[in-house]
Amino acid sequence: MTTTPMRIDQELFDEARVAGRRDSRSAAQQIDHWARIGRELDSAPSVSRRDIRRVLAGDGSYDDLSEREQAIVRAEWEERIEERIAGLDLEAEFTASGRAWTDADAAGEPIARDPRQHDS
């Protein structure tokens, strides 16, 4: 991804920093997120921001949204999923809890991992 530096109002940046913390985003990532949603909303003036927020908060029905509203919700869900996956470190989690797991080598062959045993 290519980025371009830009100036932004300090108040907006501060608000992005606060809002981003809720979803484990940096201020820059939050501003990018807002820009993407804004782009979708600008191209669809009939979109209900309130209904989208309700669905994203788990208080509304996805099926009741228009096709464009559903597309915006799916984009948000996709972004949230990608962020969660990027933040996963299952090896560290399993090792810390002393749980064994199965991994795959470069050829796709299974490799049993057990933090209670030393790898040879």
C-alpha cells in the first residue's frame, strides 16, 4: 500500500486517536477507516448511517438494510476480521498456556508442537 503524507486538523486527529483505541487502530488507521466509509456514504445519499451503526453494534438486523448499506457493513466486518487475524499469535498463546497444537511445514505436512517438550 502506498501512503501520502497530509496535514490534518489536530482536533480530528485527536478524535481519531480516541476512536481508534476502541477497535485497536492507530489514529492514521482510524482516519483511513473513516475516509473509506465516507466514500461509500457519499456515493449513496439514501444510506442510513444510524441503521448501519445499529447493525455494527449488534442492535439491528443486517437483512433489513439496503444492498448498499449491507455492502458498507460487510466492508466494516471485513476490516475488523483482518485486524483480528493480524493480531493473532496462536503459537505464543498456546505456548504460554502450555497447550499442544499441530502446525504444518512448508510442504503442508503436519508437525506436532508441544511447549512442554523441547524441539530437536
